[in-house]
Amino acid sequence: MAEIIIKAEDISFRYEDDRDETPVLEHLDLEIEKGSFVAVLGHNGSGKSTLAKIVNMILSPTSGKLTLFGKEIDEETITEDEFFALRARIGMVFQNPDNQLVATVVEEDVAFGPENIGIPSYEIRMRVDDALDIVGMSAFAKHSPHQLSGGQKQRVAIAGIIAMAPEIIIFDESTAMLDPRGRADVLNTIERLNTEFGTTILHITHYMEEAIRAKRVIVIDSGRVLLDGTPREVFSQVDVLKKVGLDVPQVTELMLSLHEDGIPLRADALTCEEAADAIEAYIKKNGR
């Protein structure tokens, strides 16, 4: 059985200055296994970004219990050294890469995090080179980050997190401000981190086509887990998703419409390849 490295038990959260009595998170339970690639979906205000900040220990739950790497996060008992040691094992990439770029040269920006936690210079050099290679930005090591495209900036921001060697990386809508090419580049990097390096990934996104590439999809609504399963299991529940203001992948929408119009194609197709194969098989069988 895989190791559980994130465990939320009956977690609730309410912002102190929020006059609305409804909590952002309410009695949420969740377990994430080591090496997972999990997409987290939910409409604006559902609580998904708040959950990310709680897992990254930027916020503390109002009630309930959070356990990371087998250690319960209790502000009254956890020491400062334990807190920072745990936090160093989790990285977070935000929506706007400009908010994470701090230096005027790419390689210096990637080195910033390791330098601040006291990594020796020779190891920093190796970490920076390896991180830039992983995200495909080695050729830009001497460039200014602010002269790069949005997708390139985000890959530099990811490299800065990779150089810290975290075991978990949370991507909080990290592709939201990017064009299709930039989103594809970042998503390919995310997949590589998971498949090749075993990094546990939490990918918060509004893009259904990105979520289908995860191994697991969690839908949060009104501060609770509404759906949790494989992409095929979750996106087969079209009515439930639409009821809470979420879409399904365009391919799934197309196949469902054809199915409802009397063409008996599989309604759970998630990719263009699956849809094309199903349509081709139908045409061959029926001669049209």
C-alpha cells in the first residue's frame, strides 16, 4: 500500500475577517498518496486554493487535523525547526510567475531558494543546472527572466521550486495566464516531474483537458470533496459537474451529444484519439 503523505481529517477553515458565516472549507476529508498526480477542480470560491495553502502550511485550518509525511501539524506542539523542515518538503507554483521571479538573471533566480536554506555552493550549481534541464530552459540560464514569454517564465519559476528538491509540488492555477503553447509546455513539465522523478503533484486547474492527464481528479464544491476518482470516473458524471458550474472536456461533450442524438458511441471518451477511434469503428461497422 502506498504511503499517505497528505491527510486532512474533518478540516474546516474560515477567514477571520470574513463576515459570511459559511466556511471556505467545511469538514473536508482527504488522503493523498506519495507519487500521486492529482488534479483539483472547483469553481471560483469552492475552497481549492485555500486547501492548497493549508497543505503548504501558509494557512492553518480553523478546525480538524492535518498530517504531512506522518507528522500531525499542531501549532501548539510542533517546533519551529520541525515546521520549516516539513515546509521545505513542499513547493508551490502560483498563477502569476512574475510574483515568484526575484532575480535579474535566470540561473540566479533558480539559485535563490537553495541559497536561502544554506545549501553549499557546489550543490547549488548542480541543482540549478539540473532544474533548468528538467524544465527545458538551460539555454536561457544567462537571460533576464522578465524578457521571457509567459510560459518560459513559469518554467523558470518551476525550476526554482525543483532546485529546492521538494517531495510535493502544488501548482495553484499555474497555467491560467498562459497561451495554449505555454500551458502545454508547463503541463509536460508537470507530467515529467511525476513520472520520471516521482514527485507528488497537486494541480489546481480550470482546464478540463489538463485534468484528464492526471491520475486522479478531485472536485471540491462548497468546501467539501464532491467527487474523487480517475478522470474517466469523474467526467462520466456530467450532470453533477454541470450542476456545480463545471464543464467537461470538449471531447466528452461531443461524444455525449452524439450519443444523445442516437449515435451509440462511447460517452466516456476523454481524448481526441479515443473519440476518433470510436467514430472510425462506428463508420466501418455501419458504412456511414
